[in-house]
Amino acid sequence: MKTVEASKISAKFGKFLDEVHSLHTSFRIVKDGVSHGYLVPASEPGCNSHELAADLAETELSAEDRHEFAAAIAKGRKVLKPLKNPWG
């Protein structure tokens, strides 16, 4: 993913949009070095559980981040309803 300043995006938005569409390039948009958003292809799908696991394996998380991530997963599991067997 490329990083680009917001002022550059705003000046040549059409050029960046064409590159995102035709070349499937993604951009992280920053302003004064702080991330403000992303410009990604619309057809780019989210990741599946295997891709998420691979990305997490390569990531250095602090103890606090690991705790918050585990808490978010536990909370999500409580919200999910079990799948129903359509044949049973």
C-alpha cells in the first residue's frame, strides 16, 4: 500500500482514482504524517479468517492490544447466533 499526502490526493483525485481502479493500487491517505483514510479498489474483498491469522502472526502486538483483541473476539462470539442446519 502506498502512502500519499491528503493535499496531493485532493489536487489530483481523478489520477489516483484511475490508478486504484485500473491497477488495483491502494493508498493510505495522511495529513501531516497522521493517517486519515484509505483509497482502495471497490472490488477488493475483505480478508478471510486464514488471511487474518496470517497477518496477525506477522504483527507485533503489545500486551494491551492482545488483551483488547481477545476481548473483542469474546464479545463478538456472544453476539453471534449459532448457525441453523437447513436440513435438520
